[in-house]
Amino acid sequence: MRHFHDLVMDCNLTDFASTGALFTWWNKREEDPIGKKLDRALVNAAWLRDFPQSTSRFEAGGISDHARCVVHLSGPSNAGRKPFRFFNFLTDHSEFLPVVKRIWDSMS
């Protein structure tokens, strides 16, 4: 462990923030289960500079007793983002057109 610690220090590595599974290792016992955060993703300043939108996620499951770490270089996807919706009933409000005109005029 001392050699690994020295390597981490020499390379200026730091924990890469992650989401997902709280524990990355578990003993898979039905009785007396044990879970620990053993696995980490390590990055340096160059990584953070070159991939500022990158994220990491530990995912539980699979055949190993360790969680797999998935690194996305472009940041979180917008899959969960909801599309813009416009409700037509707003146009019936008496102040709708005056507000739109005022905003339009302020932009031109």
C-alpha cells in the first residue's frame, strides 16, 4: 500500500467524484453481508482540464464482487431533460400579447 500511496502522490492523482453504488465491493453473503467502498476512479489536473465535463458512475451488479466504473467523457446525458412545452391557454390571458411585445421590443 505504501508504494501505491507514493504513486498516487507522485502523479498528483485525486479521487474522481462519482455517483451510483455506495459500496463498490460486497461479500455477496445472504447472512452477514458486508459492503465497502474499495474502488475509486483517480484523475489528475490534466484529465480535469482536458475532460471538464466527464463523469464517473459505479454500477452494481454483474458477475464480479466489485462494481464496474463507467466513465463518460462528455458529461451527463440530457436523456432525463424534459422538452419545452407551451400551453396554449396562456395566449388567452389579457396580458399575454403586451408582455410578448415588451420583451420583443427590448431584444431589438
